[in-house]
Amino acid sequence: MAEIILEVKELVTYFSLPDGFARSVNGITFKIEKGKTMGLVGESGSGKTVTALSIMGLIRDEPGIVEGEIIFQEDGNKQNLLAGLEQYCEVERQDGKIDLVRKDCIKWNKRYEKNMRGIRGKKIAMIFQDAVASLNPLWTVGTQIQEAILLQGLCEEKAEARTRTLEWLKRVHIKKPELVHNAYPHQLSGGMCQRVMIAMALASRPSLLIADEPTTGLDVTIQAGIVELLKELRSELGTTILFISHNLGVVAELTDEIEVIHNGRVLR
Ligand SMILES: Nc1ncnc2c1ncn2[C@@H]1O[C@H](COP(=O)(O)OP(=O)(O)OP(=O)(O)O)[C@@H](O)[C@H]1O
Ligand SMILES: [Mg+2]
């Protein structure tokens, strides 16, 4: 039987807005089989990024609420990434509409962080929608990859982390790794920043990679290069991928299965 690596059940994520609570994700359910690539497509504002951030435990805007179950399973260990959060959040509803939310933000965030320990960035990694903006402008890209490698405990020595960083830059087909290692994000093109993000995400050998619009904003030939790179690394590393995009052509080329999301719900 196929092994399920991620199962999202009735995920609801909502934020408080001046005129009430808005459900950005409104009861999403899907499964991803180990080793497969699943596409999540939908129009702008349909809730793709919020779904990804909920899985990564990165909903931090107060009071952002995440409900439902996100079950991550690996090597026989099953873990609900949202376990225990409900005890820190009380929701009053009237006619199905959220009326009042009482949330102990400190305890809620502490529990969310505890659930994600050893998972975020290590077992589940993410390539963010805007590669240039998600890199730190004050650090060279090499330092950022190196720090990620050290933080994930993949090696202890700085020199070894540097060697691994250069290997990863080569692996994502950056032609002059030494030069790029010492460059700041603004000195690189969008496509190169995207390659750097891919290197940083995969350096920890995650079992699941969430790629949020990794090719959007890049011109067509660069897009094709990034898709080829993801295909190549996927077959080399066996990584399961949740590939988010509104570009159906790219999704069709890369994925085994597609879920369509509209207004925070999966269409079936
Ligand atoms: N922090 C937040 N606070 C309030 N509302 C938010 C927040 N983040 C996202 N939203 C809202 O949630 C909805 C879904 O946003 P999301 O970013 O997931 O869309 P998306 O499908 O990724 O769109 P795009 O294709 O443009 O990236 C949008 O209406 C957005 O305005
Ligand atoms: Mg998005």
C-alpha cells in the first residue's frame, strides 16, 4: 500500500480583519504519497500560500488561527503538527460564523514551535514565493546556506559547512559557485536567487519540499531551467514535493496529481 507522507484534514486557517474573521483556508483536505509530486493550483488569493505556511507552522499574524489536522508521517512515526493547539484557543460561533476568538498567543505559539521542532527546515522545507525577498539582504548567499546547514545540525565545523554549501551551489548548476557564495542577494538575478533557495531548502535533505510558485516572475526559459532542476533533484534525492503554482503548464509537466483550490477549498 502506498505510504502517505502528509495528510491534511479539514484545515481551516483564518485571520482577524477589521470587519471580522476571514477564512483564507476553509476546510482543505488532501493527501500526498511518499515520493510523489502533488500540484496545488488555484487563482490568486485562493489560499495556496496560507495552506503552505500552515503546514510549515508559520502562521504568526495575531490572531491567526489554524484548525484541523496536519499529519506528517515518516519511518512509522505519525505526528499531528497541530496537536494540542486547540487548548489555547477558544472560538465562539454564531450561525456558523466566527464571532469571538480568545487565544493565548504566547502558549499557542510555543506549542506550535514545539510541534515543528526537528521538522521545519529539516524534514519539511519550503521554497518561498518571492525568492529574492525571502533571502536576507544583509548576508551573502553562501553565509545563509552555511547557517542553515549549521542550524540543522548537519555538520559542526564551519569549514565543512562551507564545503557543503559550495557543493550545493554546484548541484543547482550555478556556474561560478565561489563567486555566488560571496555575493549578496541583490547582486544575483531572480533565477539565480531561486536556485540558491532550492539549494538552501534541499541541503537538509528534507523528505517533503513545499515549492510555492518557484517559477513565477521568472522568464520562460529560466522557468524551464528551474523545472528541469527540480525534476533532476527529485529523481536524485527521492524528495516528495508539494508544488504550488497557478501555471497549469508547469504543474502538468512536473506533478503526478493535481488538486485545485478555490476560495480556500479544494474543488473535487
Ligand atoms: N496575514 C494575513 N492576514 C490576513 N489575511 C491574509 C493574510 N495572509 C493571507 N491573507 C489572505 O488570505 C487569502 C489567501 O491568500 P494566499 O496568499 O494564500 O493566496 P494565494 O493563493 O497564495 O495567492 P497568489 O497566487 O497570489 O500567491 C487572501 O485573500 C489573502 O489576502
Ligand atoms: Mg501565494
